[in-house]
Amino acid sequence: MNLPQEPCTWASPASLSWTQGYAALGEDFHTRVAAQALPSPFWVATSAGLARELGWPEDWATRSDWGSLACFSGGTPWPGMDPIATVYSGHQFGVWAGQLGDGRALLLGEVATPAGTSLELQLKGSGRTPYSRMGDGRAVLRSSIREFLCSEALHGLGIPTTRALAVVGSDLPVRRETVETGAVVTRVAPSFVRFGHFEHFAHHDMPEQLRSLADYVIERYYPACRDAANPYAALLEQVSVRTAELMAAWQAVGFCHGVMNTDNMSILGLTIDYGPFGFLDAFDPGHICNHSDHQGRYAYNRQPHIALWNLHALAQALLPLIGETDDALQALESYKTAFPQALEARMRAKLGLQQALPQDRQLTDELLRLMAQDRVDFTITFRRLGRFSTRAGADNTAVRDLFLDHAAFDAWAARYRERLAQEGCSDPERRARMDLVNPKYVLRNHLLEVAIRRSAAGEHDEVKRLLEVLERPYDEQPEHEAYAGFPPDWATSIEVSCSS
Ligand code: AMP
Ligand code: MG
């Protein structure tokens, strides 16, 4: 008989079990460097859900014997931690940028979880490293709250992402456009390896290191590739598929990353490096969330194309290992099948359709066209569509009134009603299914702005409340209705740039 097991919790940091993972690759891959502690640190927020997954006790952040604040502000590391900054390179805005690397991040180590997996812990904003170039090695409170909340929000949405365990604030002045204060985010992921890590060793003509890195990634994260005729081509194919699935997931919830440089692409297909991201409000397919992106390279509707561009850069880097160009190109082809398949499946689910029919694509495209034409709110439209009634004569005002062109919506709704009739399922059953894929709550910029402003004034409750709401984005939370409303007029004046 299988009895439910108590979640395992570790008694103290000293009892945690650390793995020599990335660090064991050797000195060509990283530099050992100590964090620079934030002065007078304080907790801004922590993720209880993630701490549970790590098997840490509920009061891990506040127990005096854990020394958590000192550790995650870059002060005293826990026993077993061995901080390193890793080196990578990459293409930024389509141009080779040369060597980059963890300029303000430190990998603390890789720790075992009760589930038998292991996760890397990383500080971001903990001071200069050999890869800081002109930067100060710091992160400001504003961008740290953005990264913390959005990591956990995407996780809540079921989208692959690096996680965030905590934000620690400080009174340390940090200069950006104005003087702000410094903070440190603790990020957590199975691995922080980026496309740019591979590009680094390929570009610098270090074939042995390139092979070690690929073998490490295959061994640890893509073990099935070991048995393929060409393991490196198989790796490229698997990464292409995961990236395709990630893009479909982003597009389906209206998430814009903002800086899809190759150094911001995870080899595990995780969302990584939250900067000037945004969720769509009024639907504009060409929406550019990053104020510094003047050409719109990373606009919402270009993300899937850019992901493939980035995969080509990865393929180029892996070519010395793969051998034949044709094998690399063939591996990339998998993206071209996996992405539309994944997106169509998600869009079908958003419309509440269970069977796949050839005309579904047209039905979806037509809805998106109308939504774009009338600039209706992306999230609210899909959520309200779940309440669409197929009853004869039902006017479906709640969703219909979002559109300016009522006649066009009615024509679409007639086809939608017909299509739903073919499925033959009840409205309440369809609604329940649609509510599981059409979130009610997304991390809109104006919600973040309010939380950041309050936090900067010393009140961190709003960050905590937003975290709570966004951990359950598909649930009706009547007490939090205000977080599901249309953005206020001032939201259009929010400008988010690369400054962080
Ligand atoms: P990002 O645009 O945030 O992905 O960063 C690109 C590169 O710049 C990475 O190598 C970062 O580590 C580095 N970087 C960004 N901001 C800073 C900073 N304030 N100090 C040092 N390095 C930074
Ligand atoms: Mg980055």
C-alpha cells in the first residue's frame, strides 16, 4: 500500500545536499567570485510555494538558525554553497555582442529537493563579477519585483519558467535614469544554461569545452538524446521542440518577453531573464513591450519567428559537434511543425474546442482579427468567451459589448455557435474547461506599477497580495475582482525599458 508521504523538510541549511553540477565543468566555464552583501537588507517577498518544493520549513526566511537573510542578500553563504559567475556570449538585437556572462548574477550551487530532483539557486544583483563589463553588478528594487512576480505568475499559468524564491531590498543607492535602491532576487531553476553559453565556446573556437557543455546538458537534462544516431542533432531537435512549445504558451496568454536575445534563451525552454516584459492589454498583434526596442524586433507577433532565429544561432554553435549542416537544418525543421501544432492546440482549447477540425484555424484567426481591429482586451475577451451561451436567442452581451463592430462579432458568433454544436457538450462543462486555459488574472504592468510604488515607500503588502492572486490565475477570486479589470487610462503611459 502506498501511504501519502510527509513532505520532507530539512532541519538546517547545513543538512541540505549539494551537487557539483555546472561548477564541475571547470574554470573555462566560470569564475569563482564572492557576492557583495547588500547593506541593511530586508525581505520584500518570498515564495512559500517554491520553498515548499525545495523542502524548506515554512519559517525558513525568518528562523535565526537559518541565516537566510544574510545568505540571500549576498552576505554569508550557507555551508556547501560555492558561488560562481558563468561565462556566455550572445546575439543582442540580431547582432553578435561578444562575451557577456553573469555580470550581476551568481550561481550559489545546486541543491537536492524532496522530489529527488535538484535545482540551482542563483542570486541576481549581488555585485560585480569579471563579466560585469561597464555595469555595476546591481539590480534595482523595481526590476527585482518585476522578475520575482512574473516568474511566479508564469509558473502559476503553467508556463515553463525559471522561478523566484525571494526578493531582498536595501537602502543601497543604485543609479539608473534616476537614483533607485538595490535589491537581490534569488532565482531557481534546474539549469540556467542559455543558448549563449554554446555560442561562447563555438565563437571562441573552444571545441573541447563546447563538447563538454553539450555532453553535460545531454547527460543531465536530455538523457534520451544519448541514444540517438547523432546526439547533438537530437539535442538541437529537442531544444527546438521545447522552445516551440514555450512560444505557443507565451502567444496563447499574450505574454511578451521584450528582449529575446540569444543570451536570454534557456536551453531547457524556460522563460528566463525578465526585463521589459508585458502582457497584452488591448490586443495589438504588433505590440512592442520594450520601450528600448525601436524597430519592434521583439514585438508580440514576431516572438515565434525570433525564437527560430535564435535556434539558428544555436544550431550554428552546435555545428562543429553535429557535423553536417543538413542534419542541423533538419533538427531545426522540428520547430516548424511543433510550433503551429502547439499553438493551434492551445487556441482550440481557448475556444473550448475538444476535437480538431480543419476549419478551426480560420475560426481562431477571424476572432483574433476582430479583436485586433477593435483593440479589445486580450485576457478579458477570452475569459468572457468562456461564458458564451449557445442557447438560441442568447445575446452574449458580456463578450459582444467588448467589440465595436457588433455585426462582425455576431457573424463570428453564429459560426462559433455552429462549431460548438458539432462538439455536443454543455455550456457549463465547456466553461469549466475554458477557465482552466483562459486566465482571469495576469500580471499587467499597471498592477506591477502600484506594487512597486508601494514597496519603494516601504510597504510590501501589495507584492505579497499580487503573488497570492497570481499563484491561482485561473480561479475565480471574488475578493480580488479589482485585479481582473480593464487597465486604467494611465496604464498606456507606462514605459518599460531595458533599464533594470
Ligand atoms: P540583460 O539585457 O539583462 O539580459 O543583460 C545582458 C548582459 O548584461 C548580461 O551579461 C548581464 O549580466 C549584463 N548586465 C546587465 N545589467 C548589468 C549590471 N547592472 N551590471 C553588470 N552586468 C549587467
Ligand atoms: Mg540576460
